[in-house]
Amino acid sequence: MGALISFRAEQGYLGDKEARTLYGLSLWPSAIALAHELVARRDELRGTRVLELGAGTGLPGIVAATCGARVVQTDRQPAAIEICRENGISNGVAGVEYRVADWAAWDDATRYDVILGADVLYAEKSHPHLRRIFDTNLAPGGRLLLADPFRPRSIPLLEGMERDGWQVTLSKWTVGDDDEPRAIGVFELTPHVIPQERR
């Protein structure tokens, strides 16, 4: 599945443009927290259509598929998609589709019951692309599950969505060993629904 990335290595990846090509190929703490959240919600996932953004090593999507969801895993890096595929095969997971996809050139019009993202909010320049995907691809009654280690650059997107009427709730997980525990938030976002009589 890949080695868990340490906090120090994480800071290096995010700060070094050359190292960024590797960050999708590591297992991030947010992916582990999101996988735990999905296991806790396994009964809600059966039969749903799930989109995973920035899949990296593929752990959350693999867990969702194991819980009975039909999953589409996407990542901008072809190497990450190959790792997703290999991890899916080695874990005996069926019902997963793998796609190389760039959020800035997104052309999928499919509606998904659940959209997943583990540590995908760190780049503010990606926020408009993510908002477009969330608004376009989330099915009525669907939800977003976004795991993030409370990065300062991630919060403005979540706050903006809340101002726009999305309901935001939080589950908190701790990932890592005693020497380097990481607090990870799994944010569930659901769009505000206007009652029928007020439409």
C-alpha cells in the first residue's frame, strides 16, 4: 500500500516543487483517517457510486469498494493510478474504475452519491476546480467526505462552502504512532436543500 509519510517528509513534499511529483505515491495520514471513517460508515456505502479525487495510493477507494460501493478512483498522475490499480488487485477488490484526470480539465458529468478526497485541499489555486466538481458531480442527497490535517490553506474552502449553504460536520481522528501522532479532520459536507414549497 505504501509507507506512511511522516510529518517532516510531508512538509518537504509540499515545500519542494520537484518532490511534488512523488507526493501522490505515498500513503498520507489523511487517507488512513478517511479509510477509518468509511469503515465506520460501511452500511451507508453499499450500492453507492463513489468518486475519489486525488486517489494517490488508493486506500479510501479500496475501503469504499470493500464496503460495497462502485468506485471511480482519479488522480492527475498516471503512476498514482497504476499504484491504485495494483493495490486494488492485491487486495482482491472489484468494482473499481481507474482514471487519470486533472481537476483543471475535468470533463466527467457523472453524478456520484459520495465524493472522497484525502488531503486534496492544500492548494488554494485548486479550490475553484474542486468547487466546480463538487457542484457538478455530487448527486442530489449526496455528500462529500474530505480528510485534512487542519491545514490553514484548506480552511477557506470549507468556510466558503459553509457560507454558501453547505452543512459541514467534523469527525476527528488521530493517525500515527506515539512519537508523531497527527490530528486529522474528516469533514462531511452536504448541500443545503431548499424545501419543496419554497422553490
